[in-house]
Amino acid sequence: MTGLLRATRMPILGSVALATGVLSGLLRGATAPVPSLSLGAVSPVPVVAVIALVPAIAVTWGWSGLGWEATAAAARSTWLLVAPLLVTNLAAFALGSWLVGGSGSLLESGRNACGLLGLALLGCLALGERGAVAVPTGYLLAAFLLGRGSGRSEPWWWAWVLSDGGSVVAGGSAIALLLGGVLVLPRIPVAVLRRGER
Amino acid sequence: MSGLDRWWLWRTQSTVVLSPVLVVLGCLVSLSNADYADPYWLDLSSKSTVSVLFLAPGFAALAAWDGARWRRLAPAAVRSWIALLALCLSAVALATLLTFAITLLVLDVQVRPAGGAPRLDVLALGVLVVSAYAAVGFVLGRYLPRLIAAPLAFGLVWGWVAFTPAVQPFWMRNVTGNLGTSCCALDVELVPLALVAPGLLAVALLASAAVVLAWSWRRAAWVVAALLVAGSLAAAASMMRPVGADPVQRRTGSQVCVTAGSRSFCAWPEHDGRLRRAAPSLGRTAQRLAATGLDVPPRLRESTRAPGGWSFSLGGGNPDQWGKTLAVSPLDELPPPCTDRTGGVWPAGENLELAGAWLLTAGGADEAFAAEAQGASLRRLRELRALPVGDQVHWYARAYAAMQTCEPVS
């Protein structure tokens, strides 16, 4: 177990997730003006959306420390190997944001972290290791550029990362993505190895 | 060496392979955000660089990915880190320049500025800052795992370029090189150090990246790099601290003037054509306002306040509106600055819409149109207009004076 903790850098990654969760709680409600293609104007986007990339990337990086070959060949279930890393990071991030920002922040930050982690895992399956970065980052850019429509007060359903923490549709979308990512976990190591590295 | 091998180095760089995507998106971002641009080269040039907000974090992340990739290949590489950085940055600079050039070309065709030339210094600053942020990304990739470096570079650069305009102090937003969203209407120009401050910081970032990559094994290199960045940031901050939210000042230089009726109307040379078309309408409006008893000065300037707050605007493409901008111009700078202290409480502001509608009718507009355009009550406007003209002017003078303060209406 100690070896697993060390290989997946769980203590340091958990601490980073906690710290960024605190930052996410502190910056709840802060927005940054970003050009929107669909609105044809600069529109404010929540800063916490970008911070939620941290736990998503932390899980993938921690897993890579375990070794894709080792995980692919391991006798133990991939879910069991990765679950501690995944749960620790998400929980630490959510805890940090809740401690500072309360339940509203917990809902928003937790939803963002879950959704982006799901995208990172699905990206890993589709594109290899680079997909873990490219897919959630690409999604954020797409949401910033196209997520709001003119004459609509709420963002499009797929741009859940721009919604308020209380949005049920946004929360459901993020949870669905996380579940999708968790479901494909066992196939990821082989997919990464097959894709190779560039 | 086959043709394929010759291009291997370029084909394997994320900054090269994905640059067409960023160029296309960058152009779309800039063009979709330039719904109205003045025929003023400074405005067009700065609007062409709006995509810095998007290109800088994008290229920083890609450069980080490339830097991390080169670290894995380093033992077998014959090129130095500086050469690899130069290779990466040349692709970034070329793609950024292409984005700006395409955007500027399209805006030029749309707006057709009357004279002058594109502001190459503004475009050069945009290329410089995007390259500098890409260099930061490359250094992160050199020392961190790529799964960490790329999103970290994206997040840091995005936060620095996009988040600073939303926070205080103001100098932070003015040293990032993101000029596109803060410059420049026709009546303003950049303050002298607006390009120097972000340029200095960008050069320092590039120099620091080079120092760290060239002598990474020496602790002194890191100290020198940190001092370079800190020193240039301090210098840039001191340059921009006296500047407000946007790094601009009132434009200086000579305007072109046209006489209509007994008054002369002056505008910036870029609006010469519009001024000549608008002059009859402006002359008529000024004459009607003066006939009502308002003190309209003999010389009026575009976007420059004459005594009494009189001015006019030739923005937008509708000649019918240009005369009306003169009529309501005294109200343009309301509410007064004191509302910052009173949390928006401005008792005399209750007369703002009615005063605007009355000014429009005094300038010759129809009552129903004036009330609708200013959001005023048509009944109250008719009651006011039913008074003797002297009383109307007296009401306006009292209401206008009261609207300059945040005191309760007496």
C-alpha cells in the first residue's frame, strides 16, 4: 500500500488538490472577461472552471507514475488500483473549496472537477496520454468561445462548466462524464500504450 | 535526406501542427469581437490583437508540451535548448503574426480607413508577448512532466492575461500586453509607455527563459532569471501605475472643421467624410437648440466637451443619429463620479430620461420618438413642453445642475 501511495504521488497530489480547492473556494464568483465567438463580444467566464483542471490532471499524472505497463499487466483490478488516487484528489479538492467557500462552492467546484476528470479519462482512452490534457483544456476553450448564445441567460447544456453550482442539468452532465470515465478505466492503460507517445 | 525527413522536426512539434487551428480560431475570435471598429488604424491594429487572450495560453500550453517532449529526447539531441526554444518560438511568432495580419486585412476591407498606416508597433507587441508566454510554457515543459506542464502553462498564462482585467490594481492589466480590449476609440491614443511596459516584461521573460535553458545547472542562472522578471515587472508597474483602467489618453492633433449655419463642427480626419455628410443635420440641430434658449457654443468638436457639455459623435453608420447625438450630448457623462461614493444613489437622476427627451425635442425630434428613444414618460414630456419656452429652459437648467451632484433633489 505504501508503494502504491508513493508511486502514485498521492500525498503530494492530495495536498495540491486541497490547496487548489481552497483557491477555488476563495475565487468563487470571480470572473474573467474572455472573447466569445457565439456572442461576438467579451463575456465573463468563471475563473474556478480553469482551476478545476488541477484534480483532473493530478489523477492522470499520478496514475502515469504507477506505470501504464504495470497497470495493464497488474493482477489487481484497475478500478481498485486507481480508486484511492481518484477519490483522494476529488475529495481533497472538494474539501478545500467547501472549507473556504461553503456548500455553494462545493457544488460548483466539485461538479467542475468531476466533469473535467471524466473528460480527462475519456481523452486518455481516445488519444493516449496527451488526451488527458488536450480534451479537458479543449473543452474549456470550446465552452468559453461557444458556450453562451445570444439572447440566452443560461449557457448551452453542454457548457455545464459555465453554469451556476445549483444547475441540476450541469451537475448531471458532469456526473455522467465522470461515470463514463470510470467505466472505461480498465481500458485506458492499453489504449495509452497502443497510442504511444509523441 | 528525403523530403519527409527534412520536415520531421517541424511536423512533430505541437506548436507547428496545431498552429493552423489556433490561427483560424484566433481570427474568428478577433473578427467576431470587432463588431464596430472606427476607421482609425490604432483601433483596427489593437482590435486585430484581441486574440492574444486566446493565443497566449494556447501556445504556452503547446510549447510546454513540446518542451517536455524534447526533455525526453535530450540525451540524443544534437541541438541546444536555446536552438529548440528558437525553433518553437519561430513557429509561434509566425502563427501569431499570420493571425493578426489576416484579421487586420479583413478589418481593413470592412472599415476602409481614410489615411495613415497600420500600427506595426501594436502588432509587434502582440507577437512579442505571445512568444514570451510561449517561452514560459517551454521552460515549464523543460522541467516538469508534460501532463503537469501543459495545463499549468495554460492556466497560469490564461489567469495572467484574462483574469487581470477583472481585478485591481489597474497596472496589472496594462502590463500583460492584452491591448485589444482596452484600446482605442477614435478620440483617444495610447499613453507613451503603453507599449514599453508590456514589451519590457515580455523581453525579460524571453531573456529569463533563455538564461535558464542555457545554464540550467547553475543556480545563479535561476537567480538572474528571477531578478530579470522581478525587476522588469517592478519597472513596468511603476510605468503603468499613474495610468487608469485603460492605457489611453485624450488624442492630440489637428481636427478637420466644417461650417454649417453659424457654427463650425470639427472631427478627427478619419471622420472627414462623415462630418461633411452630417454637417447640415448638425447645423440644423444646433440652431434649433439655440433658438430654444440653450447656450450652444459656436465651435463644437467630436467627442470633446465644450462648455455646457456640448459635443457630438459620428460613430455608427446612421447619419440620422449624428444630429441627435449633439442634442443629448450634455447628458453623456452622467451619472456623475460621486455615485462611486454613494453606491449608485443619485436622486436627481430621476430626471435624466425626461431631460434627454426634452433635449431631443428641442433639437427638432418628434415628441413620441424622443420619449421612446430616451425611455421617458410621454405624458410628462408633453406637460413639460406645454410650459412657456423660458420655463422649459429654466427647468432643464435646474435639472441639469442637480444631476451633476448626488445631493437630494430640493
